[in-house]
Amino acid sequence: MDDSFKKRLTELAARSYTQGVYCFTHFLDLAGRSDFLSLIPSLPPAPWTLFGGADGCERQMLRFGNEDLCGYEEPFPIAVMRVSPLSLKFAEPLTHRDYLGSLMALGIERELLGDIVVKPDGAYLFCEERIAPYLAENFTQARHTPLRCQRTEELPEGALYETRRMTVQLSSQRADALIAHVWKLSRGEAQALFPAGKVFVSGRLCESPGHTPKAGDVISVRGFGRVKYLGVDSLSKKGKENTAVELYI
């Protein structure tokens, strides 16, 4: 863990707790969220909340303070931008990498951006409030596709993130077995992800291949995706456990 990160969080928590004000970080990635969760016992006791702009967001902003401490409510300074092709008919099939690459080319630091949720007709982009006007004016192209970037207060109906329910047969409810079955890896390949720091369970780094998830845990694997663990539905005729999960797609 970066010592400067720990120092920064300590300063924000102390300021919030002693002055009764809200303090915010930039967007934290999975590693940053995990580091914060491990630091909680050593931080000043300011109340905190993690939020990325909508349910299911993986990159999240950390807020110290709440209404009881501060005497008022202050929302997260997160804007939602709707990004769409000027002409859907002639648009290229853009990926997360395409959108992110174009944003990086504008000189925007990654920590100012939250999740980018790709849809068939464009994308939803979460960003810090202060850069929303700049994005609306300058985020006008990805690859060869001209874009329109506008702030929106409305997210699509239903869940922002789509999932697909699936059942995998496991001989034991170990995280490495689950990952191997979901992403069709060998057991050795799945186990190697843990010491490499690529597996997170509900926001915390998981280094144990034998970890047993709890119902509702979201298992994120860098480079592969994430899946929500729902638990054992039934036993197969051969005694294996039919395990239900929701795969984020």
C-alpha cells in the first residue's frame, strides 16, 4: 500500500471528524477500495460511504461524513454523462477500451472517472462533477465515430448492469473452483490469480484460493470480469453442488 494514500485518507477522515464537514476522495479502483477497507481500524472514526454513482459501479468515490456528524446532507460530486454516436447507423461497435482510450487522449486522469458502462447505442460515463462541462465540450470522438456527450439525470430503465444467471457444478465452494468454472480456466490458472492480486471479493483483495464466498458476494477478477455468488441451489445426481451465480455481461 502506498504510504501517501494512507496519509491522505487519515487526513480526510480526521478533518471530517474534527470539523464536522464532508470530505471526498477521487474514484477508487478495486485495489484502492481494498486498501481503504483494511485501513478502517486505524483511521479516525469518521462515518464513511462508498458510492460510484449507481448501484453496481465498481469504481467508487469515498465520502467521509454523514448527516448526523455534519448536520446536513451533501451528495457525492458525481455526474452521469450519456455518450452516444451522432449517427447510430454509421457508428463503429465501440468497446470500453475505445471509450477509455479516447478519454485518456484528452489528458484526463483516470481517478477523475468512474465506471464506463457500454450499451448497444452508446455508453454511460460516471465522472467527477467538475469535469462534466469539459467532457460535454471535448469528448466528441472515439476511434472514427463522432460522439455526443451530454449530462443526464436519468439512467436506463431496469438495472444499469446486465447479468446472466448461470449454474456451475462444484465439488466444493472454493473461490478458485468457482472462478475456474465460470471463466473456463484450469484449476491451476485460477489459483495463480490469487497471489497475483487479481481477485477481489466484495471490494477486498482475496489472496486465498480456498476462500469460501458468502451469498451476495461479488467476486471481481481483473482481466476477466465479475460474478455475484448466490449459493448452492441443489445437489446433482453425482453429489456435486449446483451453484447459482449471476455473471455481469
